[in-house]
Amino acid sequence: MTRSSTYIATPPGATIKEQLIDRGMSQKEFAARMDMSEKHISKLINGDVQLTADVSVRLETVLGVPASFWNNLEAIYREKLIKIEAENSMEDDEDLARRIPYSEMAKLGWVKDTRNIKEKVINLRQFFGVVKLSLLADEQITKIACRKLAITEKSDIALISWAQEARILSRGIHTSPINIKRLRTAIPDIRKMTNVTPAVFCPKLKETLGDCGVVLIFLPHLKGSFLQGATFEEGNRIVIGLTVRGRDADIFWFSLFHELAHIILGHVDKNDGLSEQDEEKADTWSADMLIDPQSFAEFCNIGDYSEQTVVEFSKNQGIAPGIVVGRLQHERLIKYNSMLNSLKDQYMITGLAD
């Protein structure tokens, strides 16, 4: 017997068992009369196997109850099982939906606005493209290059939701197939873009990455997701999603290069999630690609962090001075409230879904 809050599904085997009790017939004798194994009869009575048309005819012969009766019992049982599964699944999904930042997603236009929890579940199932929300625990569905995710964690649910919107937007964008070799070659050109404004570099950056099989998506931040960006496979290309509204330019570029590192270092196709070592390698790669490590070490050994020397060093490196300032702050060589903050640009990238 299987049940939900509304339905109870009783297998036809329960009626068969009643018939045997009334007749004082053992299952062993019944199996012999049915010309079936005792194991199969046991499963039939417990509802573990389907009552087929062939079995219903045998039951009519052995028990004298019409085959149509048994076929009808089986049909009702299977129908109720489906309804029970749907109802129990809905209840489980309602609990999960309450942990998803639905209201914020609705304000951003990602899902339809509603207060009805069942409508939220239906809308979220369509948004994620799954028959039930619990399937989001399957890494084959989320496939994000990051640590192992858990749908019980609020931050992870927000990240999965954010990445799904990036995935949806990426489907309308054409790119070449992924080409890691070409992406490596493009890194110096991408690095030069740090010296221009978003209005100039955004279209060029998307085009450059697109030629390498990488889709770049800009999205607003979801509260509680604690993310700067995410990378994942989508068909024969890779998607990079970045949060950009109201951000320091140095954080933007470090985040972008961090995600590029995951691609180039082969982290994107890891099925068991990324390790702390993987994340550290991506951080190191990003830092070293933006600023030559040997040159930076020599610069730090001198210890002169005046505005003039920082600007001059940045010019020699061919990058925006704000990136050097951000690196110095990260290394605790200067304070975060340093006067050099005037060299750090703030990005406000509009047209996020373009």
C-alpha cells in the first residue's frame, strides 16, 4: 500500500490475498495452479510487479473472477500511484521552492510573479527544465565549475538559480565551438581591454570569447549567492556568467580571468565538483595573467606605492592601474581605504541580457 495526503493505492495483490484466505489456499498451491513461480506470486501480491493481461486471464481461470475485474483493479492502482507520486513530489518541491529566492527572481523577470506555492513550483520546474525540483541535486543537470553544491544550502540554491538564467540567455547566442587553444592565444588581447571603458570592451570581449566558443553573460547579483561568476558547459560551448552591477573594475577583471582559468586548466568538465586546490590554482592563474608575477615581486621589493609609481608600473604592464591597486590591497601591502582608490574604476554595465 502506498499513500499520500489525498490518495491511497492498494495493489490488486491485496484482493488476490483475500481470495486465497477465503479459500484456505496457500501461496505455494496458488503458484502451482497459476503455473507461475512462488517468487513472482509473492511480488504480485505485494504489488511489486504489474498485473498483466496474461495474469488476469489466469486469475479468471483459477479464481473464477473475470479478467476485466483484475485489469480494472490494476489500472486504478497504477493511476493512483502516479497521482500519489505527483502529490508527494509537489509537497517535496514546495519545501524546496520556499528556499529559492523566487520573489527576487520574479522582480528580475526570470519567472512569473505569484504568491501561490504550487504555481511557484510549476514555474520553477519550467525554469530549470526538470520534472521535479529535487533533480537539481544531480550534478549532471547543474554542471557548474565550482565546489560541490547542495540543494539544502541557501547560497547553493541561489547560485544554481543564477546560473540557470545565464544558461537560458546563452541559448540565444551563437558562438563557434569551444577552442581552448584559441582562447589561450586571445588572453593578451583580453588583458589589454582593462584599459578601456565597458562601452568599448563589452562588445569586443563577447566577440573575442565567442570566437573561442565561450558565451559571456552579464547578470545582476542574487542575494545570498556569494558569487562573482560561474562557468559551465552548454552543448559544444562554455558559458561564463558574471555579476557586474556596481563593481570595482579590478574585481570584475580578476573574476573574469578566474573563470577563464577554470576553462583553460580543464576544471569545467569535473563531475565531482572543484577542490580548494582547483580554486587556488584558478586564483593564481588569474593573478599571474593580469600582472606578471616576477615584475610584481620586483615592484613590491622596492616598496614605493605612490600614485606615480603605481601608474608607471601599470603602464609598463599594459593594464589599468586600478588592477594593481586591487592586487596591492589583496596582498595587504596597502590599506583598503588607501588614497590610491582614486585609481580604481567602478563599472556599471547596463543592458545585462544583451
